[in-house]
Amino acid sequence: MIIRRTLVYGALTAVLALLFFGAVFALQRLFVQLTGEQSEIALVASTLLIAALALPLRNRIQAVIDRRFYRQKYDAQKTVEAFATRLQNETDVITLVGDLQSAIRETLQPASVNVWLIGTDRAQGQRSIQ
């Protein structure tokens, strides 16, 4: 957890610092060319730009780091989210059992998955995947 946050916030700080100083420099040059004087508006505009970009940029950096270094966790999270979406739209119990087994197999990778349903006949209610 500490390493992950260090990677995210270290990269975020570096990118935001580069963006801030680049924006201040570019806006100061623009104001000097337009008005002939330096302006504090460049500093304020750059600060507002960085404040607006901080959260979306952090989310993107987090996603890149998760995909690159924490692949198994990232894949498991995406699999569970996809299963939750299918669960909302599906009404057939047998199809749900198959989807559940697929989600478990992809995220946990067990040797086998068994699901028993109460109140169904044995041939239709039990599915096993090895």
C-alpha cells in the first residue's frame, strides 16, 4: 500500500509541478507580449488549472500504475464489476450460476468451483467446473 501510494503521488507531484511551471512560464510570456508587463494573473490561472487537473490526473496515474504493477488485482476488480453488471440484468438462475463460476474462476483461480442451489432438482441445480 505504501509503495503504491508513493508511486502514484510521486508521479502526480512531478507531472503537476511540470505543468504548473510550464503554464506559468507560457502565460507570463503571453502577458508580456500582449501588455508589455508581467502579470500575477498568470500565476492565478496556472494555480486554478492545476487544481482542476489534480483529481482526474491522479485517477489516470492510479489506473496506469494498477494496470502495470498490480495486474492481478486490477483484473479481479474489473471481473467483479462486469459480473455485477450482468447480475443486474440476468433473471435465469442457471445462467447466473455459470456467470458466477466464471467470475470466481477468473478472480480466485481455484482448482474447482461448485454451486449448489436449494429447491431445484439435482441435475439442473448443481453445476461443477473443474
